[in-house]
Amino acid sequence: MKRREVLKGLAATTAVMVTTQAVVAEEKKADAGEMVEYLFVQNSGGVSLSDGVLTMKNVAADTIYFSDRPERIAGRFTTQKFVDNWGVGEDNFADDPPNAVLSIFDEPLPLDIVVELRNPRLTGDDLVYDVSIIDGEVAATGLASSLFIDVVGRPLTPVSVAGVARRTSRRVNRRN
């Protein structure tokens, strides 16, 4: 079972709001055997990162997903379903941990940290991951944050979220 099939199963079992055009595009891609690549976004009211553990405090109940052109598929499913399906299928996140950019909205500038995610678990209203730091601070705290989980199948490529963040960070550091 591919990630695409897991996602389709999640979408079918949860209240996902997707336009009719997007559903038709997804079905055409699935019928053609083509893979649609998704980004996932998780938002929280607070965050802490310390000793290889990322805690997203008061995490949003839904995880948002979307794809790039030409499909432009977007929707959401519960964060609980996202966690429950972490290791489902033959091409899953448990076997091939995704990269992500943690963006902490802090004053005066936001802080972006590139991480590899493992072992997600919900503890009350908090979402906890074990992480390896790829680029950025090894410890941080903040208020509102978003976690941008990378394109399926293209970790740290130039067009992936983590790849863009890593490249941008290197350019900024070289200029300083």
C-alpha cells in the first residue's frame, strides 16, 4: 500500500473538504498509476524543542495536506489519523522518516529549523515527535508554530520545503 493509498483511505474515512475538481484529478492520477506528492502542515499554539524531542503544544485537531500543480489537491484529516497511519503501507514514514521545517513565529524574526521526524504520539492536546536536527537550532521554544512536513518522495531536494529552507538558511549565513 503506497502513501497515496493511505491518504485516500484517510480522506475517505474522515470529513475532508476537497473540491469536485480535485477529487476528479486525484482519481485520474490514481487510475493512471501516477503518484501525487503531498505536503502536510500541522499548526500549534506553542512549541518546545529540546534533547531531540519536539513538542507541539495545543496542536490543531486537523492536519492539512496539499499537492502542487497540476493537481492542486487540498484537504484535511484529523491529526490522530495522521499519527495512527504513520507506519501503514510499504512506503511509510516509519520506514522512511520525513524531513520537515519547524517554523516558530517569534519576535522579531521567525525561527526555522529543519528536522527529521520520527515516532509521533499524541499526549492530550500535544503532539510529540522524536527528531534529529538537520539545520538550525538544537533547542528552541516559542508560541505559535507550524510544521511543514516535506514532499513525499523528495526529501531535501531543491523544490522541497526542507530543501528550500536549508538553502535559504545557508545563503543568509554566508551573507552575515
